[in-house]
Amino acid sequence: MNPEDDKKSWWTKCITQNGHFRGVAIQATSLVEEIAARHSLSSEGRSGLGEALIGTLLLVSGVKKGERINLNIRGSGIFRQALVDAYPDGRVRGYLLESEMKEGLGIEAGPWGAGILSVLKTQDTEGEQPYIGNVPLATGHLAKDLTFYCLQSEQIRSAIGIKVEVKGDRVIAASGFLVQAMPGASEELILEMEERVNNAAAFSEEVGGHFDPTQVLSRLFETEPFLILEEKQLQFECRCDRNRVERALLLTGTVELESILMEEGGTHVTCDFCCKEYHFNEQDLKGLISQTKA
Ligand SMILES: [Zn+2]
């Protein structure tokens, strides 16, 4: 095996030959570790962020080029919120906020607890309305709640599995799969598929860090022939830059900027997604203030 293979994160997309099901499997250990390492999170937090990243990638694997998925989960469990952005070309970024009080939270409800899962689908094309789907967190387990979202909001029967393993502060395994029924798949075929997926659910235990997407799809589809549609490398990318941060600062208005200048003499803004810091000194602030007055 090529040693470089260890560092790769990718998805494999397929469709069954009869056109009744589509599937995608993701190996994202290195990607989740890379993103989690940017944030100071507990080991549970790393695992929660990994789940949210993989869940969003699974959803975005089915959208058209030019669209973007933003997953926003607000929970009452050990995680307070996760926000993830992803594109169908495999770019992703995200962050997670942990609950300050972890004691006393019922773990039977799942790590995300109760709350709301929102999926925002936007398009690059001007004038296109964004699509927003909201579902309550029914179980507090992300894979199950995403399955519910697909059914409730998009009327698509799906099976989703997500697995993230963290040892100390390192992500040692992160993977997931999604199988969806296509229009025209009969109830009988769907039930058969669901049973196969449930039977295969234990497989993620054994594969762990060596999760191979194509092998996993073969396990899920068993004797059903399928065609590989795409194998794509996944990568972290944050779109923040100084111009965007400046625009955000300008929106705070003259009064606020003047008070920052008076009291602090400068400021810095940290991007929630990548943790990059943008510094603004006295001169920068004066420049921004004169822009707000222009
Ligand atoms: Zn950023």
C-alpha cells in the first residue's frame, strides 16, 4: 500500500445497476483530524465535530454542482451547536461548541440531546431561493436524526451510518455511509435494502481506521451489482479572508468602531471555522471608520 494512502480522505459514490439505490461511503480520518486539530475541543467534542463533518459531506454528495449545504445543529446534550459548510466538490469546513455543563445531562438521549437540525441548501446562481429544512433532533444520535431529516424533509428513504473514534486528542477513525432509495424503487426492495444495511451495521466496528469506501459499498449492496460514479478527494477549505472580515466590521457601524478605537486602540477577529486571527491596528480602524462615514 502506498504510504500516501493513509493521508487521503475521499468519498466513493455509486448507483445500483437497476437504478434503484444510490450509495456513498466516506473515509475521512485524516480530514477530520486536520479540522479537529484547529479547534480546542475535548475528545467528545472532536468526535461530535467529526460526526457533523461527515454527516454534511454525506448530504452534499447528492446535490448538484453550484449548490452548497450548510448543516446547523443546535442541541441540548454535551454539544451545544455545530455548524458545517460543504460543497459537492468535496470542500468542507466546520466548528462545534461544547456545552459548558456536561454533568447531569442524560446520555440516554444521545450526545446531541434534544434540539433542532437545520439544513440550508444555497445556490451560486443569482436569484435562486435557498432551501431550508428543519427537523427536531429525535434521538440525539446524528446518523439517526439525519436519516429522519432525509425522510421528513426530502421524502427520501435513507440509511446512514457515521463512525468517529477519538483516542486522547487524536481522531483515529472517521467514516460514514449513506444509501438512498431512488424514485421507482419498490417498497419490497427498500425493505430488503434496509435489512441488509442493518445487518451490515456492525461492520463499522471491525473496519475502524481501515474503512475502504468501495469495500463498504460492496458489503452494503452484497450481490446487487453497482457502478462507481465518482471517487473524489475531500479537503478542508475556509473561505474567510481579510475583505470579508472588514465587511463584517463595517456592519457594526461607526459608533461601535469608534468605541473600540477609543477603548482598545485596535482589535482582532477570529474566524470560527479555521481559527485564523485577523488583526486591526489603530490605523486600520481609522480607515474603516472613515469608510462607514463615506
Ligand atoms: Zn476561516
